Amino acid sequence: DTAVSQTPKYLVTQMGNDKSIKCEQNLGHDTMYWYKQDSKKFLKIMFSYNNKELIINETVPNRFSPKSPDKAHLNLHINSLELGDSAVYFCASSQDRYRVPYFGPGTRLTVL
Amino acid sequence: KQEVTQIPAALSVPEGENLVLNCSFTDSAIYNLQWFRQDPGKGLTSLLLIQSSQREQTSGRLNASLDKSSGRSTLYIAASQPGDSATYLCAVTPPPGYGGSQGNLIFGKGTKLSVKP
């Protein structure tokens, strides 16, 4: 199936741990994104990669680091997890930065 | 700074009713506006995309309008069905080179729709 996929779907971890969320798209898109949806359901962009180059970095703590090994993957690594990091993280991709983005199913991160 | 507001936050209607969801944005300088649907535990599905030069888009029972000058968009759902129950999100894209946020979707908080059989 052509899609945007994320792993894992659920992630429960302790404060202070380091974790990664993986994202892959097989749509041949040039641009990939990470969004965070907080407990109030507010969805906000975190990062965007266009042809492996970071083009957006909103006011996100530097504990969050996107890593793109190739155009089809954009992984999110989080160091020293905090309670406030608990949220649903969505990966998305689009043909270019102005086309309709396709979203992955989300990863629900719970920090205890 | 662009802000997107959606009213109402939640809406419950009986099956078969026509309904309107509202979206407003503070800065009329947008590249496009999109309506998404989010189902619980799932990702977002793009429903309609309206370019800044367009006034409306239609897909099946859905019709989205855009009045850029007044900073408003509406999503009209005709003959609602229980399967339409979901959260509907409105998002705008800033134009190229504007505000340093190219390609950055700015979302509203959504309207949670419940259609009762």
C-alpha cells in the first residue's frame, strides 16, 4: 500500500529516557513533516524536511532532533523525555511544500 | 502572527441535517486553505483544498467556501450521516516567503462533529 507509516503506534516510557519514532513514505514525495498534537488537540508543526534539508524548525526544544537518512524517511529522536512531551506525533509528507500533505496514523507518546 | 479559529468546538446533529462548520483566520495573506477530517486514533485525511484565488471547492456532499478578504471559510455538509462523525480541522498555508513559515500548515483546534442516527 502507498502511504505514510509510523512506528510505533503507541509508546509509553519513563521521564529522562531517549526514544525515537520512525516515519516512512513510499509516495515519492519531496517534503516530510513532523507535527505534534497536544492534550488540547491543538496540532502544530515541529519540523519540515525538503529533499533531506531542514526548512522549518519551529520553537521546539533541542531535545527533539529530526533525522532523515533518505528522502523517504524522517525519524524523530527525543532525548531526556519530559512529562510535557506526552502527545500524539504525526508524520506527514507532500509532493512539495505547497501541496496537500498526507498524514501518517500518529504515534501516541506517554511519558510517565 | 497567523491564528486560525474554528467555531463551534463541538456540534451534535441528527442524521440527515445539513450543517455548516466555520473557520476564521487573522491574516488574509494565505497560499491555500484546507479542510481535514480526523477520526479517533487515526491520522488526518484531506477533504478539500482551496487555493487563495478560488472561492469554493466541492466534493460529494461537502462544499467549502473561502472569503480571503474577510478571513473566513465554511465547510458545508449536506444530508449528514453517522459516518460523518469526526473532528474537522481547518488549516491555512502562508504564501511563499511570508513570515518565514513557508509550507507550514497552521491549524485551528477543530470542530468535533457527532451525527446521531
